[in-house]
Amino acid sequence: MEVEFTQHAEDILDERRLEREWVLRAIERPERSEEPEEGTRHFLLRIPERQGRVLRVVVNTTVEPWRVVTAFFDRKMKGMVP
């Protein structure tokens, strides 16, 4: 799947030391996804390389290719993703 990253997302990956591969893995094979508002989808995936912390990736799905807006480890989801 082809996606592009906003400048904000690129900056966040560097700042939070997130691997691009983790973001792509979350989008391609999420353990959970949510659509909290029209036009965005959140993809959640536990990252074994980070002790199973849950990565949340926010994607704008109204454009082609999809655009990664931001990504972060979601502390509220600890233990919530199967």
C-alpha cells in the first residue's frame, strides 16, 4: 500500500524515535482500527521492539495516496489491544 507522510509526521518520527517500518506495519496489519471522525482512520498495533507498547497511527483516508498525519505510543491503550 502506498502512503505519504506529512511534514509533521516526518518530524514526529524523528522526535519520538519511531521507525517508519512500524508505521507501515500498523497501517497494513493493524490489530485494531478506529474511525473517530470522518476522513481519518486510526490504526493500532503493539510493537514488540518497544516492549509491546501500542502505536497509534492517524491517517487521512480522504486523499490518494493516504496521508500519515501523526503517530504516537498510546498509553491509554495499554492492555486494550488483543
